[in-house]
Amino acid sequence: MKRTRGIALLLTCLAWTSVAAAQPPEDFRARQQELREQRAAARAQAQADATAQKKETAAQRRAGAAQGQRGGQAEASETFTRTARLERGGTLDLQNGFGDVTITGNGDREVTIEVIKQARALNDARARLALNGTRVDIAERGGNVEVRTLRAVGPGQVAVNYVITLPENANIVLRSASGTLRVQKMAGDELSVDTLQGNVIVSDLRSRMLELHTVMGDMLLRDVAAQRAFVQSMRGNLEYAGPLQRTGQYRFQTHSGNIRVKIPSGGPGFDLDAMTSTGDLRSDFALRLPQQRPALRRPAPLRILRGPVGDAGAMLTAHSFSGNIVLLKPQGSQ
């Protein structure tokens, strides 16, 4: 009996040791928690802005109908340009409400920020009031550049569009409530984008870490090379075209939308995990399927494609609930 208890105690200790070893380091968990809190705060603010905007739009429509005219006809706008200094490897951190953002990398050390504010309201006075109540703060902090769109509560609809050029090796953190976001010709260490509504377009990008989230909008990534990529949309299509890196990790998720991944030849293979509930699966790549095991019963519509391609040097995950998943080779590739 004592020997049995001793063996049980030893097994329990080994189990706890394995669990502890599998836990990520404390600093990693703290960083992940910090990122989650920042994302939650940004989304909460963006949702509050979106709610205020919807209320104002509804008020304008009611007022326009009461007056027998279409609401929101008066407009006011303002355009200005600012410059800031960004240290090598620094970060551009931009938080915007409504409006398009275009970011382009170049060989300069300076950040050039063109701001276009546009306001619409029932009359000129209200439009001007809404325009003046929207402020753009640009600050240099610790070698980084922070840009914030701040709007006081008031009448009218306001959109702030940004056209930014900056050093190509800069990192980018971009938060937005609504609008099309474009990033091109960048080679920084990290690109992080989070938006509630709007398309995200990325082209000619070289980065170690790529993380893109949108609630409603399409993600279009072309000529992209990243060591790790996490691309997610609740309602939108995802398209990714670029080489995979050895030991790279690539994850694409959408609830309602298609996933299309185009991988050029000549790179490492990958370990594929693709799954869709009501869509179709298609791959131009031959999988080395493992020996078949007795199939487990699963819901009939569920479609799964798992297995290694080539040397399986990278990991590729593509999940969609109600969309198609397609993995393509470029035309002419074997």
C-alpha cells in the first residue's frame, strides 16, 4: 500500500512539473494581458464613438425630414501638414475615429502627416462647430510618434483622413473605428491594426510580426513577407499573397467570409490546418496524408484538411465558419 501511494505521489509531482513547464513565462503572459487590455479599451472607445455617430446621423435625418429637406448638407473642411522625428526602429501609434488612413514607407528619418478634417451638419454653423471641436494631437515620446484624434461631443459628423509617410523600418500600431486603412512599402519589425469597420489593404511589406483585426471588412495583403501573421475578420474576406518563412506561423480566421492564400514556389513547406463548416476547401498543394484512422463522427457539413506539405517548415491555419478556403500556387508553378 505504501509503495502504491509513493508511486501515485511521484506521478502527481511529474504531472504538475509538466504543466508548469508548459506555462509561458511571466513576462510573456503579462505582455499578452497588456495587449488584450489595450485592444479592449480601444474597441470600447471606438464603439462609443460609433454609437454617438449613429445617434447624430439619426437626429439629422429626423430634423431633415421635419424641415422637408435632406439632412447633413452643410460641410466644412480643414487640411494641414505636420512633421515629427522618429528614431530608428521607433513606432508610429495612431488612434482615429472615422476616416481613411494611408501610410507609406520611404528612406527618410522624418514623419510627414497630412491631416484632412471633414465635417457635415444641418447648417454651416453646426458644421464649423463640429470641425472646431475635433482636435488632432501629435506628440514625440521616447523616440516614437503618437497621433490621436480627439472629438468633443457635439452635433455633426466628422471624418479625419490621414496621409502619412515615414521611415520604412518603423513599427506601426493603428486603431480605427471606421474607414479604409492602407499600409505599403514598409519593413518594420511589427504591424498591428485593429478596426471595427473598414477594409485593410497591405502591400509590399516585410515584417517579423503582423497582426490585423477587423469586425466587419475585408483584408487584402499582397507581396507580404512576415515571420508571424495573425489575420482576423468577423465578417469579411481574407486574401494573403506572399512567401512563408521557415518556422513561421500564419493564422487566418473569419466567421463569415472566404479565405484565399497564394504561396509562391521555392519556399519551405508547411503544416496545414484548414477547416470550414459550410464552405468548400481547395488546395493546389499535395498533402502527405498520415495513415488513415477510423473517422470520428462529426457534424456532416464540417470540412477539414490537415497534413504536411513538403518539409512542413511553417505552420498555416485557416478557419472559416461559412466561407470557402482556397490555397493557390502562382500560375506556372509546379
